[in-house]
Amino acid sequence: MRKGNFQNIVLIVMLFAGSSCGISKSIHHQPAISGYDQTIPRVDSFNGNSIYIGQNSLLQNKQKLWELYVSGDPLQRGLITGSLTDSLLKRQEHIFFSKITDMVSSGSRLKIIRQFLKWYNRKLYKNVTEEYQAEIYGLSQHSTHDYDKIASPFLRSLYLHGAHDIGHALQDLALVGCSSFAVAGDKSEDGSLILGRNFDFYVGDAFAENKVVAFVNPEKGIPFMMVTWPGMIGAVSGMNNEGLTVTINAGKSKIPLIAKTPISILTREILQYAKNIDEAIAIAKKRKVFVAESIMVGSAHDKKAVLIEVSPHKLGVYEMPENHQLISTNHFQSDAYKNDKRNKKHIINSHSQYRYERMTELLAQNGKLNPEKAAAILRNKDGLNEKALGFGNEKSLNQLIAHHAVIFKPEQRLVWVSSNPYQLGEFVCYDLNKIFTSTGNKASFISFADSTKNIPQDSFMYTKAYLDYEQFKIADRTMDAALNKKTTLADNFIPEYVSLNPEYWQVYYKAGKMASKNKQYGAAKQYFEKALSKEITTIPEKAKVEKQLKKAIKKLR
């Protein structure tokens, strides 16, 4: 957590700590579960990497994706999911909350964060339906007690469903720099709708190790699948049995002073209850959100996709243009936001427009799209006109940080989900026509995947460049620690560090910062000039490099 962001939290807590209005109710709130089946589910069958509770199951396939099938009323869905994923859920909580405790290592800071979460989320429970509260409550019965000092298991689980929104709002983080597209008609190989997306939500490599492909057969609503992680019932990428898809892309938000409906809960509701675009829009209009988000909705019934662009104060809908091609990065496009100053500034100062233009370029190059071509676009690491950006550059469609990538063919009810690492592993195909026609896969002990339609791994995984990038990530953490005065570097560290990712502007910027720190201003000047010769992510980042260069030159005079 950046120093400035923590100071902002301290200020907010100081301003509002005296006001306990609503906080006591929220921290003692319990969802209404009396109308649901409260039977504690027991695992009744185990076979290697397969676990079963009646017709519900968890299986790890050969691509290391966890396939979860769950059915029943809301409370039972939560309890069953918790029972099946118990060890995965506890590990995921540890990964997430240990990062918080690492960032706020002192007891006093943790206390401030705890008070902030209580105050900020005081109305969260009022903006999550009873159905989803019950499901989250059931899931939370399997949460670890290691982090009860932060909040109770139920409240922690509830807070986690707003983590995307809170991080996005408070820190203006690039935790999410997603890119997505939809094509139909003459842009598609068979004329039907095809969508693709990269979900660049990054909380460290460990967070993405256990991807879950969940197949949910609810007591009420439409059966659906979604790509998620242990402990998450919200939807970030998914498709229902009616052929309606949802994916989310973060927009530019101001800092809100209270949590409302998490975006992933809104999109989960759309996935479970909407058959077409009109029904999806109607659901979006009913809920109050607290950050800006673009929801791409694809529909087999409508044979098109739209963007539902939501924020705390307005909602806009951007229709698929007449060229049968819809692209979404991280800025808004509907008339409702045409003159929005925050959105205009974001387009200028972020990398969203650059990725939009790169996606446009790649779609034009690939002609009529099929799933294989879609995967190649999502895996593309170069910039406009094939310029080398350096690996990990946020201007790239493939920033090599993706939690997952997914491809949908809604009219055929087909979906492809990437396996690790990032979106480079095999894309595993699932056919919803087959999965929800039976009740789970207890009898078969085999994956739900239709492996005959899988898309092979990216050959980049087997190159020296990829191995260098993985080494670069380790070296980059070492460099950051040294810049923060937490460690020292070996004499040959910087040349080796630069050689691992030589097209990436940040290696030269950080090398320059280290040289300046060591009062080697001639070397610093050269590194900053080299950084400026590369493709820098944003205008503010470029200004930062130019400022450091001026300082180095001034020291040389």
C-alpha cells in the first residue's frame, strides 16, 4: 500500500470514527437463513482429486483447473461449496489477507484498517440481496479464524466480494486493466457471436494458482458457469444456460465514501436471472453500485453484445456498432459518458485507449474470427504496429498477469477457459448443452471438459524470453526492495536485471533511480534517456521519467 493511500485512510477514519451510525448494526448483522435447508453437508465420496457431496462435486482436471458443480438453495450452495473447497478456501484467504497484514505490518495500522473496513462497509449488507448473503454465509462457515481480528468470517467474506471495487476506488489501482471484445456477422467465421476477454486482476501469482470453473444449478433462476476463485460467489466472467454472457472492465471512479452493491454481485444476479440484454439492463438499473464499471453482455437470443456502463450516478448502454465489432478496455463509450470529464481525462492519461486501438488493429488483421484466432489475440504481447513493448507493459493486451482469459460462443453454449500460466496454458472447452442436462458428474469421476475442442498452449511458454520474464519478476521485487532501502544489490545485479526484459521502460527507470540513489548521476542520466526511448505506459509515467532525468542533469552541472 502506497504511503499516500494509507494516509488517506487514516484521515477518513479520523474524520468519521466518532460517528458509529450504522456500524454496530452492520458488524452484528446476520443474514436470514431460517427458510433454507440448514443441514450440514458431508463429503460422501472421494477419489483422488475428486470430491462429492450427493450430486455436487469438485474435480481438478489435467490442466489443473478446479471444476466445481453445485446446486440447491442459497444456503446449501454456500455450505456445499465451502465443504468441497475447504482447504482451497482457507489457502485463498491466507494469500489475500496476508498481503494486507504484510502491507500494514504494525498493530496500530491494522487497527486503523479494521476500523476503516467497518465504517466503509457499514451499508454493504443492505446492498447485497438476502439470497447472496445466505450463500456467502454458508461459504463463510468454512473460513479460517486466523483473520478474525480483521472481521468475523461472514463479514470478511462479504468484504472480499467488494475487494475489486474497494481497491479500484481507494487506490485507483491498475489491479484491473482488462481488455475484451465481441464480434458477430461478417466478423465471425460462422456468422455467430463470439466474445473474448482477459481478466487482468493481479494479487500475486499465488492468488491465480487455483482457478475455479464453477457450474451452478440454482434452485431459482438459470443454471450458469463462471470463472472464479475459492471463496468468491460473484461473477467476473460467465455464461448462463440461455447463452447470456457477462464480463467486467473497470472504469474511472472517484473515491466513494460508502460501499454499495459490489459489481461482481450485480453481474452474478444478471447471470442467474437474465435471459437477454433487456433483462440484464433492467437488473443493472435496480442496483446501486459504488464504482464505475463497464459490463459487456453477450446474448444468444439477441445475437449481439452491448456494454452496460454503470457508476454511482448514472447508467449508459453502448450498442454493438454496425460493423459487428464491440471493444471494451477501461474507458466508457456510451452517450451517457460522452461529455464526462473524468472519463475524458482517463482516456488521455491512461493506457486504455492504446489497448483499444491495438485490439482494433488485431481484429482487422485476423479477418473472420474463430476461437483459435480469438485466443491468439488475447495472448498478443506487442504494441501498435507490432512494436515491442517489453513484457508486463500495461499497454499490452497480454500483460502476463491475467488471472484468466475466456472465450464464449453463446449461441452454441460453448466456453473456453485458459489454464496457467496466465492465458498461455491450454484453453479448456466446456459445452453447457451437456453439463446441465445431467445432475453433476458423480458417476463418471471425469472432467466436464470437451477436450476435443481445446485450444493448445501458447508456444511462447517454451522460449527463453518467457523464462527470462519469470526471472525478471523475481529480480523486479529485489529491485523494489533495494529502492525502498530494505536490501542491497550485488555488483552485477543491474546489468542482469536489464537484460531480462530489455524492451521494458521500467527496467531503465528503476536502474536510473538506483543510480541516482547511489549518486551515480551520469549513469542515471543514461538510464532515464533509455527509458524515454521505450514505450512508456502513460503520460503521467513519462512525465515522472522526464522529471528524474532533469534532476540527474542538474546534479551533473
